[in-house]
Amino acid sequence: MPDPTMTLKVARYRPEHQAEPYYDEYEIPYREDMVVLDALNHIKDEIDGSVAYRWSCRMGVCGSCGMMVNYRPRLTCSTFLREFYPKPIVVEPLENFPVIRDLVVDITDFLEKLTEVKPFIVGADRPLDQGEFLQTPDEVDRYKQFSMCINCMICYSACPVYAKDPEFMGPAVLALAHRYNLDSRDQGLAERMDIIGVETGIWDCTFVGECSVVCPKDVDPAAAIQRTKVAATTNGMTYFVWPFDRT
């Protein structure tokens, strides 16, 4: 009896060879412990070295290997072949991003928006002799869930708002802004709210929730955005009723 195999249909885009995207099919050996990234690595090493894709840690930490797997955004390092065996698997670049080559997308838009919201602790500079910034377990728990984002951009590929309006800041950026706004050591809340509390920020989100469904780390960016909306509305009402305290 021959060893089991599977077919991978891989999206290709090599503009120097062909102006339009196309697909190549590869037959690869099948094992139950193989993930889609293993299959791509086998293709790269043993069949076709020209296939381009991103990956790094292979442990679901770096976020580099996000791709469309059978039309759904997934981390290929944690998507097992056995989930689809013996049917073919279609692997494509993440949707809603420009394709550079094959499975590699241009993430410049995400990185620029991420930089805008200052994804770091603001105003925490102080002399070392004043000691560490201590936090209680409850203070850490306030933001810990939202700090688990690995910048895989899978949520952007699933977001219908970002697909329709590329100016939308997007789920991961807004979730990370929320993470730092909740940090007891941070003093950048007002500055960030000026950036994200705009039409293309939190108010553009229609709460479809697909970003939270596909998130491989259970960050729940949809919840982060809705909580930020509540905070912005509450602050706005407070300023309206008591305009003298703007701290």
C-alpha cells in the first residue's frame, strides 16, 4: 500500500513571469502530525524552491505565517493537515493586503497605523532610585488578555470593515491601544483617544466580531474596541457635565 499523500493548491504571484496570479498544485507526503507550514517547507525544500512565504518560530508566537487556508485566515504553524485530509488544501495570501509575491503580503499599512497609537508605555520615565513600577495581579489582569496579540494580522484579513475601508485602523491596532490604555503605568490615554476616537478608528467598527472568532490567541479585539467606545462615551459625558476637570 503506497504511503498517503495530500495535494496542496498554492497561490502564486510572480509578476516578472506572469502578470496575473495563478495556482500550482503539489503532492506532498501526509503525516498526522504535519501542519500546513510543514507542507510548505517540504515543497520549498524538496519540490519547488521558488515558492515564497513568511515564517519564523513555528510555535504560534511570531505571527509571521498567517495565510488563507481553505479560504479562512489561519496560522499555518498550528493548522494540521489532518483537519482536511484526504481533501486538497488551498493556501493563499492573507486577504485585504497587497500581495508582494506568492504568499507574502505587504504589511506597511498595519505597521504605520500601529506606530500612530503608540504601542508602548507613555510617560513612564523616572529616576531608577525611585524603584520599579510595581503592579498588583488585578492590575495586570486588566490588560493581559489584550497584550497577547502577536501581530499576525489574521484579524485584518477577516474584518469586513477593513476590506471595505482600508482607512480603518483595524482590530489589532485598536486592541493594542486598549491594552496600553488599561496599563496602570501608562499616561498616554488622552493622547491615544485623540488618535483612535475618530471615524476611521473605533467608530468605524460595526461589531461583526469576525476578528475575535479567527484570533489564534483569543485576544478578542472586538471586545477591546467596544470597551473603548464605552470609555470614550463615558469620558465625553463626564466632560459635558463637568467641563472643568480634563485630567
